[in-house]
Amino acid sequence: MGQLRSVIAGVGAYLPPGVMTNDDLAKIVDTSDEWIVERTGIRQRHRADPGVATSDLAVEAANKALAAAGKTAADVDLIIVATTTPDLTFPATAAIVQRKLGAPIGIAFDVQAVCSGFVYALSVADGFMAAGRSQCALVIGAEEMTKLMDWSDRGTCVLFGDGAGAVVLVPQEGEGTTDDAGLLGFALRCDGTKQDLLYVDGGPSTDGQVGKLRMQGNQVFRHAVVNIAEAVTAAAADAKVAVSDVDWFIPHQANLRILNGVANRLGIDEAKVVTTVDRHANTSAASIPLALAEAVEDGRIQRGQLLLLEAMGGGLTWGACVIRY
Ligand code: ACO
């Protein structure tokens, strides 16, 4: 039976030019390149300048994705921005992106699921496409995590970076089989009882402040591999594919030890895992589309291949998504 699929027509990414190395951080907090590399795999992160907003990074990534898809802003009828670092409390960063792109009046809103935001946003966009309510969607993950840091907390400030990635989705009639191009399956999860492990300690309705990121890193780590592995298995089952059928795993880039731990638990060849955490650090909702764009642009990911995206972050939220590119 035929089925309307959401197909990735183009991808794009943008990193702000400023780079902060581990040695730069060692001048601010009591840490070392050796400790950060050994515990996380991170060697550097990009950092947006003051005055450059999340929407600015999002627009750069969106324009590249539109060009790759052979589309223009005039074609876009749906914009979803996954972000935990919006320009303003409101309007949504997606509305600001629409204005800056010069896209026509349409649907635009943000999704807030922290590091899992891009996977959540893809699922939401897929719903619009499947219902015939969008002919051209921009799904963007964009973050300026460095602006949420407590720069005196060495347990968090060494882990995060800034950047944006975007995909253009278009609807395409499929056969309803696993050979179809497009989004094939999802698993999305949230366990709100684990809030204290990872959160930002401010907000408009509590203290009226933006707040700073707080994390019990070793506790988050304990949940990460188990939760992500469960979601990967569930998303593969939802898509009716085997994990071993997947050509490329594009994980949220939080920590190299988590990436390798998930691969080992599921028997995935580490050569199939796209890794950018060494250069980008953790860019929250932006990390998956940044990694996806890199592997598409350098030719590793080819049309027709099966991709698996996965993430875990604040909430706790976690999830995975299977896509035939
Ligand atoms: N440099 C040097 N020492 C440090 C640093 C640092 N940057 N940070 C912490 N330490 C010290 C600690 O103070 C502690 O010292 P102590 O033993 O004297 O008390 C020691 O290192 C061990 O600390 P742990 O927190 O137990 O170290 P761990 O091996 O767990 O590594 C890390 C910490 C890297 C944060 C790891 O736990 C991790 O990656 N956790 C998961 C993070 C994650 O996936 N987050 C989810 C996504 S983020 C989001 O959703 C926004």
C-alpha cells in the first residue's frame, strides 16, 4: 500500500568561526587537554561571538540546506527549530528564522527536547508531511550552548559548543516498504523524574532568569548507553529493519565514550559511526544535523543508504529515528 514519506532533499550546517581549544579552557578552569580528551574525546569547540544569535547560525545552515535541495526560502511552508538556547523567550526562534530567511507566511515553531530535539522535530515534521500539510519543511537544530555555561564549573563548561544543522524535507509517495526513501521509523522517550540530573537553573516563570546548565555528569552517563541502545532497537523495529542493516549511525555527540559504549552494546562496527565530538563538542540539538551534513558533504553518506539517528539529553529525553537517505 502506498504511503506518503518525508524525504531529505538537502542538508546543510554552519559552525561559527571562533574556536576554543582545551588549552584555552585550561586558562579559565582547573582542567587539562589530557583530562578532557581522555574522558570525553573533545579537543575543541566552536563559540559564537556576543551579538550573534542562535537564529543567525540557523539561517546559515538553512540556506545551505535549501541550496542543496534545489529550493529557495519562497518554497518553505513549515519551519521547526529544535533549540534549548532560543534568541528570546518568545517569539519562537523559528519565527525569527522565517523573517531572516524571507520565507512566506506558513507554520513556524520551536521544539524543546534539549539534545534529543532534532529527533523529536523530525518526528513532528513527519506528521505534518504525512497529513499532507507541508510540501517543503525546514527542520533545524541550532544552539549556542556556550551562552548557558557557568564558566567556573569545570564539570560542564568543557563539554559544550555552538553550531547549527538543517535538513529540507519534501513529501514523496512511497510503496510502504523499507526500500522507500524517507523517514521510516521513530522511538521517542521522556522520563521527567530524572530532571535533577541535567537542567538549567532558571526560567521566566521561576526566577525570571535565563539560568546556567547544571549536570550530574556521571549519573547522566549511567543512563545514556542503556537508554540510547533501547531507543535504537525500538526505532529499528518501528521501521521494520534490523540494526545490522543500518549503513551509518549518526549519534548525538555528547561524549566519545557514550558513542563507543552504544556501538559496543549493539554490536555496531565503530567505522559506521559518524563522529564529530572531537571538533564540535556537544552542540545539543545541533549535533546530529551537523554530523549528518559533514558525512553527506564528504561523500560518506550516499543516496539510498539507511541511516540511524539517536540522542539523549535533558528531560531526560531520548530517542532514535531511521531514515533511508
Ligand atoms: N577537568 C578535570 N577534572 C574534572 C573535570 C575537568 N573538566 N570535570 C570534572 N573533573 C573531576 C571531578 O571533579 C572529579 O574529581 P574528584 O574525583 O576529585 O571529585 C573527577 O573529575 C571525576 O568526575 P566525574 O564527574 O565522575 O567524571 P566522569 O568520568 O563521569 O566524566 C563527564 C565526566 C565527562 C561529564 C561524563 O560524566 C559525561 O560525559 N557524562 C554524560 C554527559 C552527557 O551525555 N550529557 C547528556 C547530553 S547534554 C544535554 O542534554 C544538554
